[in-house]
Amino acid sequence: MNDQFLILGTAGHIDHGKTTLVKALTGKDTDVHKEEKERGITIDIGFAPFTLPDGRRVGVIDVPGHERFVRNMLAGAGGIDLILLVIDANEGIMPQTEEHLHILEMLHVQKGIIVLTKRDTVEEDWLAMVEEEVRERLRETFLADAPLLAVSAAKGVGIESLRAEIGRLASEVLPREVSAPLRLPVDRVFSVAGFGTVATGTVYAGQVEVGDIVEVLPKGVQARVRHIQVHGESAERAQAGQRAALNLAGVERADLERGMVIAQKGLYRQTERIDVRLRLLESSPRALTNRMRVRFYIGSSEAIGRVSILDRDELLPGADALVQLQLESPIVCAPNDRFIIRTFSPMLTIGGGSVIDPHPVREHRRRRDYVLEELTQRELGGPERLVLDALTAEPGLSLRELAERVNATEAVVSDWLTPLLADRQVTAVADGYVGTDWAHQLFDAVEAKIRAHFAKEKYQISVPKAQVLSQLEQKLKPKLFDALLSAEIAQDRFALRRDKLSITGYQVPFTLREQELLSKIEALYAQKEYYPPSFDEVKQETGAFEKTLAGLYHYLRETGVLIEIGEGVHLLAATLLRAKELIEVHFRQSGPFGVADFRDWVGTSRKFAVLILEYFDEVKVCRRVGDKRELL
């Protein structure tokens, strides 16, 4: 049997023959509730499968037509691939037909067929007039060029032609994402004696197999899939685009309800704040105002929320805008998911749109160009944009962490990363990844902070790393920062030594007078050698101001020209190197040595000899053993 599946939905006004049409196609009555039988109307969504002549399986979702049950209609409409817009040939397009049509357009249903029912009850002239009227009314909709068939479900007239048309359009429907993580919005929950809890819904993305551990969101409980039915038949697996019933072990009937989502464990998170692109219907009876309370529908769930229109105070009918929605109860969604909004009271469908960011890190400030630009870029960027945005929000994410943030499997994210790494839009750093542009912007900010410090402290050539990190707008872990500095992406812009940062090639802007003083200081220390001058002696010899001289000393220490071996006592690095060489020579000749020995070798006082040897102890040149020292 062909394993391609299709979800076929019905839409239209109450009593226009949707349920009768479904029974003619499938042989099954989808009105199963007692109240539906008694009242003769569809109250909740119903389901029935049938097989096309080529073996493809079709799952039909029959939705209620009464305006009071639009909420139920929305619970099933999100997973529809192909729609039958059902219109009574006696009445033509009615108010609920219009609302259903708007919902289908907002949900981006791919294909549709216009079905005029009860053709056996009207004359041919009347039927032709209704066909013309319907075509005119649908001229500006996604069904403008859709096939139009007139049928009599009660007498079986035109049903085979309708089946053939469904089969033809089925081949044009784009398949859903089987490689994405599992997501199944629950639209029915019930218990079966001897089996336990069963949840049904359309698999929006991914696949699920018997034995899998899944997560029920937003409750966060886990369950094991004990048994699967696909379109009413037992199966080992259900995948995107199929109607599935999952028999779940480990959850009670009370743990599940319509609106929840069965998902791959650990990949999806609930949210109560989302960024969206929202369009208001031209037929909306009112504008959408900022902070307006609305009813929000996505998948099979409903939530109350308030809109924050990010670039204006109100959205006029027919217009669209970037909006942040603050919801009063948690939902589960993914980027590009379609949604519907209705007025809070009275309940009217007024618009819809698509999700841009299911997890914005902050509440956006309105009328901010940078916010609008960021969301626009994210909206246009596709999966690559999702990766880059996730890495901007949390640089250094591992593949596993990145997959969690963008609600995709590691294999899928790895495929997304391949071209980004090749184009150097993303850089691998240590055990994770960063956006290359983000890294360059970070380095620019780091350099700006360092240069700002140098502008205040003229004689310094490095800044404590912790100081720079504390001043950055985005807080980074020191380990990630160190990895970035050592990566090729840094292009040797900085040097890190003893937790101090310096800019490669930076030169202190000395005046001619300061350059002369530096030369005099070095000459004095070279002349005095192992009897180093004090700060005051240098000040007296050079005639320098105390503040200037202190700055020059700091510079000479930072550049390693002078080394402080005791409080206020400095030696030239070159002098210390010669002292070390003398120690090596004498130690090889005579072995362990004392302070007096060293004092005589270099020709200095005991005070300076002790300070030099203690410095060498500290830097592991030698080691004290009793009153002697050994070379290390």
C-alpha cells in the first residue's frame, strides 16, 4: 500500500452537508456524540479515513459549522493539507462559510476544492447562477482557481469525480517535515478499557514509534508509547502528515486534554510570550489596538493574550505588523507556525499570522528600530537565521544545546550548520559554536573598552580581563572568552598574559620628553646594575614629576623592562638574566650556594642579594634548602 498520507478537511456553514459528504466519501458517520445525533448538527471535530484508487490513505477531519463551535473547528484545522469548502447549492456562501474561509487562508492551507452540495434539490439554471456567484465571491482568495464540483452526497452523484479530484490535488501537496522533532497537538483524549489513555491528533512534524518516550507539554510529564493507530489501523510508526492515535503508558486520562502537545522529549519548551507577524483581516469590524485582549489559537490550543504592536498604536483592517503577544496560559509552538486570533467578546475571527520567535528573551520596547530590524531579519532568514539568533543570544552553545534552543534534532541542526561553517558565518570554538559576525562585534567592543581605559590611564598597555568582561553588555564566561581569543577568528588582535588583555601592536603615545625620561631611567638602572636606584633617586636624577615618573615605572614593569623584586626595589630584566646565568655557572662548578656566595658573585649588598634570591625562589629558578640554595 502506498505510504503517502493526506489530511483532508471540511469547512462551511452549518447544515450545508459536510458530515453527509464525509459519509459518502468514507462510509463513516463522523457525528458520534449523542447530542450531535439528537440535534442533527456537528458539535465537535470528527474523523474518518478512506483510500484513494492509487492506494494513498486520506484522513478526513469534519469540522462543526455553527459559529458557536468555531473553537472546535480551529482545533482540527491546523493540520489540514487539502480543504473541501462545502456550500449548499440552495443557499450559496453564508456567514460561517466566510469565517471558515478566512481561517483557512490565515492557516495557509495548501490546496482546496469547492463542493456545491445538494445539487439534486436545485434546477440547472439555479446551480449555474450559484456557481457564478461563488466564483465571484472567491475571486480574491486562495480558492480563486480551485476546482468546483456539484454533488449530491445523499444520492451518490458526483462522489467518484470528487474522489478523483482529491487524488489529483493530493500529488501537489507538499510533504510535512518528517526529519524534524516530533510534535503532535492533541485534539481528543479518551480511555479504552484494557489499554488506558489514548490521545489523538495530526502529527505536525517528525515521527513517533512504539516504545518511544515522549513528553506531554506544557505539563512536562513523560509517557511511553504503547500502541499506535494511523488512520484507524494499527502501526509501528506515525509520521508528519498522518492522523494518529497514541496509547500512552505512564499518564492518566486526567493528565491530558485538548490543546496539549505530545513532543520529542527534551526539545520543546512552553512559552507565554511570542513574537509574531500578524495580519488583520480586511473584513475585521474594528482596528486592533495596542494592549487589546484577544483569543489566540495555535495547533489545537486556545489562550487569552494581549497584543503589543511594536511599530504603531493600532493595526487597521487589511494591514500587518510585527507584534509581541503576552499570553495568560502556556502554549507550545515553533517558528513559522500559523495561528488565528479572535476578539475576546463577542468572538469573531479578525486575523492571524505566523510565529517568528517562540521564546523572545525579553519584553520588547515599542517603536525601537533595532527591535523591528532584528525581528524582520529573523522572519526572513529561515533555519540559518534561527541558528545565528540562538548563538547570538547564547554564544558557545554545543550542538546538543543548539538543537534544544531551535527545537530540532542534532542531525538536522548539523545539516544547517554545514553551510554556515563553510561560509564562515558560524565559527566552531572549543566545544561549541559562535556567530562570526557576533564574534567580530564582540572583539570591536572589547577593543573599544581597552582603548577607553588607555585614554584614562596613558601609561598602561594592558587591562585586567575581568574588568573588560564586566563592562561588556553581554555577559560571557571567561572560559568561552579565552577560547575565542585563541581561535583563528581573533586574528591575533589581542594578547592575554597573566589574566591581562592587551591590544596587539598598541603603542603608548609618549611625548618626546617622556621618551627621553624612559631612556634615562633604563640607563640609570643599567649603570647601577645590582645596586638599583630608588624611586626618589631616579626622580632627583631625571627631574621628572612624581606622577609622570610613577606612570613610566608602571609602563616599564608592564613591558618587562623593569622587574620589581621587592617593595619599591626594581632591577632591569637584563640584569636579572645575567644574575641567573652566573648562578647556573657557579652551581654547576660548586653545587649549593649561600647568600654570601651570590653577593660576592654579582658584587652587591646582602640586602639586595637576599631580595634577588627570594625573587628567584618565587619564580622557581632556585630553591632554598636550609641556609643554602639549589638550582631548579
